[in-house]
Amino acid sequence: MRASSVDQIIIETLSKEHAHLTSAQVYEKIRERLPAVNLSTVYRALERLVTSGSVSVSDMGTGSAVYEILADGRHHHLVCQKCGQVLTIEDNEVRELFSKIQENNHFHVLTNHLILFGICAACQKDS
Amino acid sequence: MRASSVDQIIIETLSKEHAHLTSAQVYEKIRERLPAVNLSTVYRALERLVTSGSVSVSDMGTGSAVYEILADGRHHHLVCQKCGQVLTIEDNEVRELFSKIQENNHFHVLTNHLILFGICAACQKDS
DNA sequence: AACCAAAACGCAAATCTTTGCAATTGCAAC
DNA sequence: GTTGCAATTGCAAAGATTTGCGTTTTGGTT
Ligand SMILES: [Zn+2]
Ligand SMILES: [Zn+2]
Ligand SMILES: [Zn+2]
Ligand SMILES: [Zn+2]
């Protein structure tokens, strides 16, 4: 992989934002520094960063994928399908499962930003 | 929900196929019996079936989502990002994690066809 | 049987993402 | 500094999925 300027700017942007950004949001941020950049270039840069493991991409049920820097420490999310609330869970709550899967199936899990859908406590009470 | 004929035909189709079908594949099957059906109608029917819990939808990294009947018993998959191999794991291998998440976060997990990406045993040896 | 409201549908347009191809750029060897 | 190759990019088109809206169908009620 070559030191693409777009890759570097995306890393810097996501590192500063500490949030889940859509491709369109990343695109807007990049254009502040590279006004002529093409959207497909951003998609390809994001793909490279995901493959290299420095960025996660996830479908959180919002209609478009979201990207997040992984340097801050691994975590996962629970997304309520009724109210849309997003809970964060620590990696150690999931690590045990991944270890067991690794043992049982000799399969090295790379998923690093797991999204589980369901119903949150508040919405369970409502029904 | 009303008893839509498309819903019923999709159920029958997926029940007979016992496989992961893309929306395009479902569409082709439906057209054998409803030649004039619209693709967006199929998408909306699939969405209803997923919401009702009778069908699962998953991104298995193939470029388009796949749908599968859930009546046959719950299961999950490990997808190798190098060779594309798809391993199936039983629900009991995952249920423990979901129970723990339920306890710790009072969150009722509905994800019923989990896809985890990683590297299979064979591909680990190769590298 | 006529009526009504809700659900489902068809169609076209919008949105999101990927891809083929030709042109450009960065890196390293010569 | 020039050459060569592979990575990156822009652009346009294709592919995948969703959505707005007007119309039709369905099932229940009068
Ligand atoms: Zn996150
Ligand atoms: Zn909720
Ligand atoms: Zn499956
Ligand atoms: Zn493999």
C-alpha cells in the first residue's frame, strides 16, 4: 500500500472525531482539505483502511454504513430496533465468545466492531 | 400484517431452498409464479418477513444481502475473508454470549443469524 | 352488497455503494 | 534524471436497496 494522502486524511479525521461517520460525512470532511476529491476515491480509501484493520465499518441499521477509527480501543454495540438507542459494550464481554469460536473451529475472528440488534430495557417495559 | 400472496410465496420458496438467496434470486423464483411482480414489492415483502422473525437477512460479504428461512433451526456463520469459505456454527455456541449480554445490559438480543468474519484454518496455515 | 380504512402494490426517482477503464502519480531501480 | 511498474485517482456507468406517491386490493363494518 502506498502512502495515499486520502488515507492519511481519513485517519486524521476519524481519529479526531471519535464517532461513527457515514461515507458522506467522511467525504465532506475530506473535501475541506481536498476540495476536488472524488467520492469513489473516498470509498476506496475507506475500504483499504478497513482491510488493513485501522478502521471498522458497520451497518447499524441507519441506512448507510458507518466508519470508526479502531485505535481508541475495541468495543461493540447493541442497537435497539424500536427506539434506535445505541449501547456500547466492552470488548472483554465478547472476547470470550471469540476465543471459544477460535478453539472450536480453528477460525481466527477478525470482526472487531460487532453490532447486535434487539430491544433495550426501556422498550421491553413498554410492550 | 395481511396475508400477502408474495409473502406466502417467499416463505414457500425459502422453505424449499434451505439456502441463502439474494433478493435477485428470490425475485426470479417469485416471478415463476407471479410474472408481473415488481422488485420493490419483493424487497418490501422480505422486509416484512425479516421484521416478523420468519426470515433472516445478512451481509455475508458477497456484495448483496442474503435471505434465509429461520424455521429450520437457528444457526450462525463464520466467513473467511481470504478464501470466502462459509462455516456454520450451532446456536448453542453463541447463545451463552447472548444470555450474558441480556443479563449485563438488560438488552434482549434479536440477532438470529450472526455473521463473523475472519480467517479459516487452511488460510491461517498459508500465511 | 356497498363502504371504508389500512395494507400492499407498481412505478419512477432517489440513495448508497461498487466497478471498469483510462489517466495520473509515487517510488524505486537503473 | 529517466524509466517502469504498480498503486491511486477521476469519471461515468452499473448494481443494490430504499422511498414517495398515486392506485389497487383486502378484510372488516354497516
Ligand atoms: Zn463504535
Ligand atoms: Zn429501545
Ligand atoms: Zn445461514
Ligand atoms: Zn479461508
